[in-house]
Amino acid sequence: MPAKDDAAAEKEKNLELFLKVGLDERTAKNTIANNKVTANLTAVIHEAGVTDGCSRSVGNLLYTVATKFPANALVHRPVLTQYIVSSKIKIPAQLDAALSYFANTGPENFKTTEFEEACGVGVEVSEEEIKQSVNEVFEQNKSAILEQRYKTNVGDLFAHLRKRHPWADPKIVKASIDTKLRDLLGERTAADDEKVPKKKKEKPAKVEEKAIAVFTPEQPAEEILNPYAIFPQPEENFKVHTSVFFSDGSILRCCNSKELLEKHLSVTGGRVLTRFPPEPNGYLHIGHAKAMFIDFGLAKERDGGCYLRFDDTNPEAEKKEYIDHIQEIVNWMGWEPYKITYTSDYFQDLYELAVELIRRGHAYIDHQTGDEIKEYREKKMNSPWRDRPIKESLKLFEDMRRGLIEEGKATLRMKQDMQSDNFNMYDLIAYRIKFTPHPHAGDKWCIYPSYDYAHCIVDSLENITHSLCTLEFETRRASYYWLLHALGLYQPYVWEYSRLNVSNTVMSKRKLNRLVTENWVDGWDDPRLMTLAGLRRRGVTSTAINTFVRGIGITRSDCSMIHLSRLEYHIREELNKTAPRTMVVLDPVKVVITNWKDDLIKDCEARKWPDSEAESYKVPFSKVLYIERSDFRLKDSKDYFGLAPGKSALLRYACPIKCVDAKDVVLAEDNETVLEIRVEYDPEKKTKPKGVLHWVAEPSPGVDPLKVEVRLFDRLFNSENPAELDDWLSDLNGKSKVVIPNAFAVPPLGKGVGVGDKFQFERLGYFVVDKDSTPEKLVFNRTVTLRDSYKSGK
């Protein structure tokens, strides 16, 4: 809760600041809702030195600077703010010229005289000069103005005057035009306020010859054609795109020096290098599919490489099971790592850099407990050990490495900014003591680096060009760049994107782990989970997942919940093209064809694909067959197309059948449950019933059809966003898994079928063979229904 309170207080503080510089309340509140603009505007206000307020005209110009200043020239932004505050630049036209000038100049030094000339600094256009020019423009356009009167396009008049006096005050120009119009035309009349009727476009004459219709699809946007177009090239990574604000008023503008960038490019050859860095402490979920699509996808699109890096800084949580799973799932998703690395591969480098950080005065050994650290952070107070001598911290850090200090008695903390407005600058822990062997590094170390310390350094050591992560890490960007700057290391380009939030599920590792360990689900690959292993077991393909992710796009909008039906749409689109058709009856009811010979078995040709007669399979048709119980009713209705007394239905690939009379229905003792339906078939196929039924017949007289187990999976939670509920486990859908132990299937389904094979059960949905299948009995999981049957609030 304190973090939320701090965030609310920070928003109030910024709102007050923005109102002081003259922004109207609506604009100020809209600005607060955008973290990037808020950070930029706050920086600009500080650079301009107007934290105590300024005029509205100055404030509006500063707002434009905050939203439009070119990223490649941020080093010059403070200069521009001083021109605005001193009224050397005071109108939008001058500011537009300044922004254009700096966009072309970039970070290079510029000539003051050249800049001032380009922006009209010192050019004063008197009111008399403006009036004289207005008179001349009106004289040139007098006849048109008299004809159009107050319907004259004032914008055109403005454009004429702008050419003559680009640095004239637009307010004075507007006032002069309005005065001249009144002097020339007099007061407005009712006719002046009448709307001019729009002319109807004349229809072209009809041409007798029929034109050939040509469909021209709408050209999709560049970011849809290429979602990676938003990312800069490696050689552009000299631009400032992040500023770190310190409580003492100083600002760190994060960018690579020319030397660092050239060194980086000489090593990489200008290739794009990204990384996918999962922690090996759980199974990957669909959110990781988005991360892979961005990390691996960008590298592939730019002919670069993507590291699969295991972030294994916590020896107590990592397991080989998770490492093996992650490697296998990455390959299943269609991605090929450039290299497979571990953060633990760099433990020696990280240790040596930590020593260097202490030597530079940017880290210290702290003895506060976890509770004390939390308390001091909440109060923005420095640790009592913060200013201890560098030699002392170096010795204690060596003692930590040698195992001479007890676990929990000391940590290495980065000396950042305890009074910062960003809580991720509160002297984050770089190293802690853990007397636990490491699964990958063995027992060499008893001190382990934190994520905040190791992540950015390993990015730099691996020469990562684009460090991409989800938006919850945005506040960590300051710490990321602070540390690399403090050590003089190459700085990758950091960019955050929105998390993938899918409805009716949970994706936090803590909640997933609880579902698995408390047996609410059947393991990490339970088909109801949004883990990639679960989705695969459910029959979802990697191509469908990647298509779904691509359709969502790479955005920074972090407040959207993607409905599960959107994923299911892409699954259906994929399986409709790849899953052969077959027939299975889930809830069988017996049908006896009274006018069929007892021992006659006939093969019917059934299609594997609806549009192809070439690929078919044979299914036996006999006197006794089974249909779905829901396909028969004792009472007929106009909107019902199944079988009923006195009504016909067509058996798919076979013939029409008719239940002649209610007497042909055999009921159980409760007089409700149907045990058997006696029908007649129409060998001539003269009747044309509307209803079409799937069916499974006895392969030979008295022999039951092939029995299979079918598992029907539905949404795991009833609510669209169960994660926001306090008692989220109570929202579990009790009908999320229904097992049908003895469904009937056509004989060909039992031949040559393997785990992972996918089918469309006609009229029922898409299904996949589960790993629980045995030679004696196949088990099928329902992947998705044929149509989206979900209703909100169901």
C-alpha cells in the first residue's frame, strides 16, 4: 500500500506543478495519465527554472517542448527553455522553427547566430507593419472578400500574412484581420450566418459495357505490416531517450558516448542483438509468448540474434526441470536462440564490477535488516552505513565472498538517491549472502547478485542492442541506466511494452504455483491453464499463438484486457485448415433402423475435408447406430431441426431417417429418459430434411462402437479478471473440466493415431489426442468449440 500512496502523492504533486505553469486543468490531468509526457514536462519545467510558476503563454510553449522536442537533440533542450523563459522565443512559429532546427542539428554543437536567425530571435514586427500588410492583402483579394463576405476563408488570409511576417504575433494578426473585415463589410447579417448547401456530386454517366470489378484491399499501416518498425537501428543508439532526475536537482541524460558506441558496433558488426531472459523458476505462460514474439521476432526481422538467457540469480528457486521446459517450449514456439546463456556465466565479471563500483564510491556494505531497509525507504532516510569508508566496504565485501559473514547480516547496496521520487532509486541491493549451492555454478559462490544489479550489466556484456521488457519495469529504467553510467559501460536501448492480459485466467507465477501445488488443476500442463505447456496439451498450435500475439500488436497501452475469444478465433482459423474431420458421439442414444437388414453392414464414404472429395475414409453403417441424445426430442418445434416423432433428419454421409410415431420411442421407467429410438430409413432419399446429424454405428451386429474418453475443457474462472478478486480461488469454474469416459467414435479414429494429433469432431468442435491415451483407449481433449458460445456474465 505505501507504494500506491506514494504514487498518488506524486500525481498530486505533478498536477499542482502543471497548473502553476498555466496548463488548464483538463490538459494537466490528461498529462498526468501519460507517464512519458509527465516525465518530460517535469524535466522541462525544472530546466526552465519555473517550478514556482510562469505565464500561461510560456507554459504552453514549454508543454510543446515536452511533447515535441526531437529525441536526438535532448542535450540542447535546456538551452531552448531559457530562450522561452526570457521571451526571446515567444510565439508558436518561432518554437516550430527551433524544433525543426534542433531535429536537423542533433546532439552536435550549434552556432548561436545561425539558430537565432532560423527562429527569428530579436525580430520585432510592429502593429503598424501588421496593419499595413493586412490592408495590402485585403486590397489584393477585395473582390473575392466582397463576394464571399464573412464566409471568406480567414485561414487563406493568414497564410498570405505569414509569408510576409513569419515572426509576427498571431494574436495581433488575427485582431487586425477581424477589424479590417468589419470595416469593409459592416456588421454580420442573417445571410452571412446561413450555411452553404453542399453540392451533390454529379453521378457519372452509365456506361453500357460492364466494368470489371477490381478489389483493392485497404493498405494496412506500417506497424501492422512490420510491428518492429518502431525500434531504432543499433547505430542510432547515441541519442538521449531517458533522463534520470535526482533529488538535488541534477539530471543524468542517458546515452552512449561516441567511443562506447563505436566499440560496441565493432564487436557486433551492427547486428541487432536481443535477449529473452526468463527466470527458471516456473513454466512459461502466454505472456511469455508475447515476449518471445518481440525479442526473437525483432532479431529475426533485422537478421540479428536473440539470446536465450536464464536469469538464474536466485539459487533457491531454480530447477533443471524448468530450464529443460523453457528450452523445449522456445523451440516449440518456432524460435531458435542465437546463444543459450546463464546470468551465472557472468558471476565472476559481476563480482569484479561490484568491487569497481565500491572503489568508485557508488556502493557500500549495509547491515540493516530487511524490515529496517523497508522502514528507511518509506521515510526516504539514508542507511547509517551509507557513508562508511570505501576501504571498509571493500574488506567487508571480500569477507562476504569468503563466507565469513552470516546470511542476513550484510548486503551490498548501490549508492543511488534515497530522496528520489522514484522508489527504484532507493539504494537497491546489489549482492546478498546465501549459503546455497547454485544449480549451474555449483558451490563456488555464497554471495549472489540481485536482478537489479545483474540484469543491466549482463545486457551490456552481451552487447544487447534492444533490451525489451514489460511496463512494470519502466520505473527500473532509471536504476538500469544509473548503474551502467556509474561503471562506464555500454548502454542498450531500453523499451517497455504492455503485458498480455487475457480474460478468465491468472498468469502471476505465485497464483499459478498455488493452483498447481494445491491441486486445483492437474499440473503445469493442465489444458485449462494459460501456460504454454497447457495450451499445447489442449491442442493449440504455436502458429495460432504467434498470430494472436501479432494481431494484438506491440503497444504501451497497459490497461486492456484481451478477451479469450480473440485467442480462440485464431485457434479456430488454424485448425479449420489443418484438422481432418471425423465423427464422435459424446452422449449416445441408441437408434434402430427397422427397415434395414439385421446383418447388413455397408461402408459410407465420409470426407476428411469439406472441400475435397479426394481424401475420404470409410465408416460402417448398420441396423443399430447412435446419435447425440440432444439430437432427439419427444416434442417438436419450428426452430428445432433434429429428430422427433413424425419428423425426419439426415444422417451425415448416409441417408434420411424418420421416427414415424411416438410409439417408436422406448422410454425408461421414469417415462422421460429415452433408451431407444426406432426409425425407418429412406433408401431413395426422397425426403429433404433440414437437420443433419452425426452418428456412429455398430461395426458388426451386437458389437459396441469404438469407445474413447473425451475431456471437455472450459474457462478456468467465471470472472473475466479473477486476479483482482480478494478470494480469487472461489471464482474457479466448477464446470471447467467435464470428463466423458465412454463416447463412441468411428473405427478409423482408432487406427494410427498418436499423441498431439488434431481432429474436428463434426458439429462438436476441435479435439486433440492427449498424452494419457493408452493402446486400449484413446483420450481426447477439446481444444475449442466450433463457434464462440461464451456470453459475458454466463
